[in-house]
Amino acid sequence: MSREYPRYPLVGVGSIVIKDGKILLIRRGAEPNRGKWSIPGGMVEPGEDPDYAALRELREETGIIGKVIGLFGIYQYLERDSEGRIKYHFLLLDYLVEPIGGTPKASSDAIELRFIGLREALNLDLTDTAKQLLMDLLASGPRPCGGGLIKLTH
């Protein structure tokens, strides 16, 4: 199924990597939101566990090898075209990930990457979901949701 004008929401994943108090962000090289900053991530492939997908996408986009700590939250991205039709609709499962190896280097769908302070990152040209994620991290700290209430934002 196409990512544009999907028949139903698509499932994506993201990796929240925090090292020395700084979060890893990538500048997106593909639509939607090409050129904006976000966490590394992508689509879950058929038959793939979402936590594995988050680690795969992290390695493909950044060269970093990670270990999943837990699910931080679920976010929603919804974009309509000028006629009001749904152009993109993603449910995004964002995982806290501990970096355990690899050499950081932008590749695949990432134009650029950097580790940046959470508050400082809010000054970048962020995707809407990345901005909400950063505000949630600042409010609650980087802790897995632990099976509690998961907030859908859009």
C-alpha cells in the first residue's frame, strides 16, 4: 500500500536515543516533512516486531546499534491535502533505545544527524510529532510508559 492516501493508518516506529543528556535527531530526507528534524525511524515491515523495526531503522539511518529499553509513547501523524483528503496517516510507536555500538553517520533517509540538548532541540525546524515528543520528554523524563495510559497526539 502507498504511504500517500492510504486506506488505513500505517504503523511506524521511532528510536529515542539519549546520550550524555542529548537526544539524537536526524534531518529527514524523504516526505512527509523532508528537511525537518525528527528522531530516526520508519515503517514496520510485514511480520516484523515493532521494537526490532525501531532498531533496524536506527541502524539504517544513523549507523548506531541499539538495545530497546521500552516503549515511551504512541503518536499520530495526520496530514490532509488542499481538498481535505487524508494524504498521510501514521501511528508512530516511539521506543527508548540505549546506544551500544556503531559509528554515528547519516545515511539512508537521513540527510544529517546530531546529538542536541532537549531544550535546544525545540529551536530546530521539527516535525510536529518530534516537537510533541520533546515536550513530553521534558515533562516526564525518558521513562518507558510501563503499560500505563498511552497518549495519542496529533
